[in-house]
Amino acid sequence: MSETTIGYIQDGTIVDTQSASDQPAGEPIHYDNSPEALELIRHSTAHLMAQAIKELYPNTQFFVGPVVDEGFYYDFRTDAKIGEEDLKTIEKKMKELIKKKLPIEKYSIPKTEAKAKFADDDLKQRVMERIDDANVSIYRQGDFEDLCRGPHVPHTGLLHHFKLTRVAGAYVGGDSDEEMLTRIYGVAFADKASLKAHMTMLEEAKRRDHRKLGTELGLFTFSDEAGAGLPIWLPAGARLRNRLEAILHTAHRNRGYEPVRGPEILKADMWKISGHYDNYGENMYLTEIDGQEYGIKPMNCLGHIQVFKNSGRSYRDLPLKYYEYGVVHRHEKSGVLHGLLRVREFTQDDAHIFCTPEQIEEVVLEVVEFVDSVMEKFGFDYTMEIATKPTKAIGEDAVWEMATEGLKQALTRNNLPFTIDEGGGAFYGPKIDVKITDALGRKWQCGTVQVDFNLPERFNVEYVAEDNTRKQPVMIHRAILGSFERFIAILTEHYAGEFPVFLAPTQVIFIPISDAHADYAHGMKKALRLKGIDAEVYDRNESMNKRIRTAEKQKVPYVVIVGDEEVTNRTVAIRDRRRKEQYNLTQDEFMLQLSQQLNEGTI
């Protein structure tokens, strides 16, 4: 792998060689697959793609082309209709430009001059509206140039290992009231092997896509008639979800949480007091009842505050833990809706813990232990990130600093590693975000722990302290899964639909060889259901082989064949998908095995 220096890190910022020429060089960035190098390579490949598109479709106008977690994209307007079938043509043109090793040059001009230069390009004008500086930078390669801060590699000859992955639509600035542009996504790496490995992962991700598996396994559906972003749980999906809820219910009760339930709609005045109305209002659904404005809850915290205030509390009651599987509604733009991962109605495994400031560390560590137990059970690695005060926030800086320091100390004193996400906190308090890694190495944001001094103050939440004075508790918001919808989507892709026995919506499918064996199969199904085990009998008028193939596609842990020998001996002939084995057991042995595997879900 070449050791070509393609940029520098100066004061924590990536600077390309074009920008570093007039200033002292920092730590060199070499041509490899480090995050810093990939930032340069992918940003430059986005411009290479734009140059190719411009040559193929000369009337194209470009908006923005940033690097994102999954690679890069460019948004543009064109008269041509570009589809997936056109990506290979664009790639071919890109490869022609790579062979030319075109220098990627940077120059700066006053913004007033740039506005005149691009006077006929309204998308460029929109980009410049976002720039506060008096000067703007432009990157040029061959006949193509675009407004850009950079950074970029020195020349196009370094951009061999790329792939354009998909075409999508994107509103200007992400605003659904604006024009729809064309967006092309791509990925790029420093070497062929890394690109190949990534493309293999993408193919596997397609195979595991929870939307595809959700349809094949009959877990959930969506209906235009019902409305976008509103999942409808089918029987198998509801059974899966119920199992997950039951596992979490037991885990909460064993850890001293009390179940509560708040209303799904509250007066708008409450959301104004909390700050949601001003700071989160664009994500809320508001309505009017009897001349009074109400808000459908986007979060569960206000209901739990009312539970706490319902009766007098003493320091002896703290920490006090409430949990609820709370249904919430958030107004998500249609362009970002994505299966169960981004919906408008979802259910949080939500909890709020009221404690004293001195108990913050103890409570946070207990929540982290809870998170660790859940993630270990489902086979996820995870990292933690502390998100600090955002630009849009309520409360004094001193309160924020105290809350943030409480989170940092809890993790630091117990040697728990974390990173910092500056400005990523909730508007009412800092938080720990839990990011899990699935079987394909993808990271997902799930659980969260938030320390909040602000809402208890706004709602006059108090307890009687040991010295008989009234004091304000700290409110800790926490979710382990985040939401059942999102977590089930991640689990489905993580397991590729091959759920463990304790979670599977159907544990067993019985296949009687003939009608004479159906009663035995149905009897077993009934006996299993009494033990909390879900089974189905495939006794439809089809060949046995077809019924076996259909059962295998449902990815159930056990397919059980029932014939004369099984009926006579009260046994079962098992095809074990998880162990990829076939064996025979007695009825009692099989029921015992299933019961033991169900107990493996205990957290």
C-alpha cells in the first residue's frame, strides 16, 4: 500500500495538501483505510462522480456531495432520468478520468464574486447562503469545479477503488416542501480487497434486510391506507414482540422497577412548561379538544412526573424507578421513513429514575449493568458516548456542567470507556448513548441514559430530605432498547431471521406425513402452547417435501416430522435448524429441551 501523503491532521482537523501548502504541516495522513484517509478519498470520489455525471449529462447542476458514514453521495438536478442501470455508465466515465490523473486544485474567491460567477445556478446560490465567510473555496479538476471546503486528495489517479451503490431522491436541504433532487450514493477505499469485503457485506445486508425478512416471515406490514410510518404487527411479529416485552418485564421487576402508564395525549400547556413545545414542537402532533390545545406525546417523561407527584415522597423512597412500554408519536418526514428503523409511531422501553444528586453514579452504573446484560444476551458488542449540551437547550450552564460531570465521573471511576459527542445531548440534559455493533459490524444507536435537573425544577418535583426540608430530585431518563420497533429491526438483521428459541415467534412446525398423523401433531401443539411454546401444524393438502421446504423458509428452530413410528412410540423426529442436525426425542425430552431453551432468555 502506497505511503503517499494525501493530507495532514492539524489541531484535530483534516487538512489536504492543497490547503497545507501555506501553513505548517501537521501529522501526515497516508493513503490507507484510516478514517482520516477515507474522508479524503471518499470526498474526492464524490467530486469524481460529479465530474463524470457532468460530462455525461452537461446540463446537470450540483447541490452538495458530502462524506457520510456509509460512504458518500452527491445531490444534483438533471433533465435526464437516471436509474440504477445508469450507474455502470457513470463508473466507466469515472475510470476514464482516473487514468488522466487530473490534479485536484483549490482556489478561493470572495463570496460576492462567486455569486456572480454562478449567477445562473440557483443550487450554488443555495449553498452559498449556508456559508458565513467572506471568501469561498472552490476545487477544480479538469473542466469540473464546485464550491467545497474540502478536503481532497492531490489528484484523481488515487481513486481507483470505488463502487456506486444506489440512486435515490432527496429534497433540497432535506425539506419535503422543496424540490426533489437526484442523489447517487457510493463507497470508496484505498485498496481493492477492502472494497470487495465491503460490497460482500452490503450483499449480506440485503439478504438480511428486516423489511424483506419481515415480509417473508410475516412479522409486520405497512399500509398506505393506514398511513406512512405506522407499522402493523402481524401475528408472528406480535408473538416475537410479546416475547421480547416479557423478557424485559421480568428483568425490570427483578431490578426494582415499578410499572406505570401515562396518557398518550396531554394539554399543550404541559409541553410548554417542559420546553418540548418550543424545542421539539416541529416533531409533535398537536390537536384541539374543547377549545384547548393538546399534544400527542413524543416522550413519556411528563406522565412519569405526574406519577411521582401523585403522593408525597421521602428521601427513603429514592431512588424510585418507574418503567413503561410507552407508545409515542413523532412527526418524521416521509423521506426518512425506513421500515421499522424510522417510523412515526413506536414504543419505547422507557424508564425514569428519581434520585438524589449523590445517587447519580450508583443509578447510572446500575443502568449500564442492565444494558450490558441485555446486549450480552443478544450477542451485541457496544460502546458508550457522552453527548453534551446542544445549541437548542433549556437550563443554566452550571446545571448542565453538573449533570455532564456526573455522567463522566460515573463511567471514569469505574473504568468504563466512552467518547464525547459535543452538542449531541437532549435539549433538557446530557446523555450516554449506547451504540451496538451487529453481526455485520454495523453500528446502531439504541439505548440512552440522560441526566436531567431541568424538568424536575420546571414541574416543582420535590421530596422530603433527611433534614425535613423539601428538595428537588434528579430525573434520569433511560431506555435499554431504545424502541421495540427499531430493536426488532436490528435483531432481525443481526440474526438474519434465525431467532434464538427464547425469542422466535414460532418455535416448532409439525409436519404430519399423512392425515392419520395430524391428530398427534395437533395434540403436541396444544401441549406446547400450555408451556408457553408456539407451534404450528402444516397439514395442508400438499406434498410432504413442499411442506418441509415451506417450513424451512420460515426459519423456525425446529421442524418436526410425524409418522407412524412417532405416533406409536410417542416420539418426535426433529430437524434442528440451529444445530443443523436431525435426531429423535421422546415427547417429554423434547418439551424439557424447549422449556430449558425458553429460560435462556432470562436477563
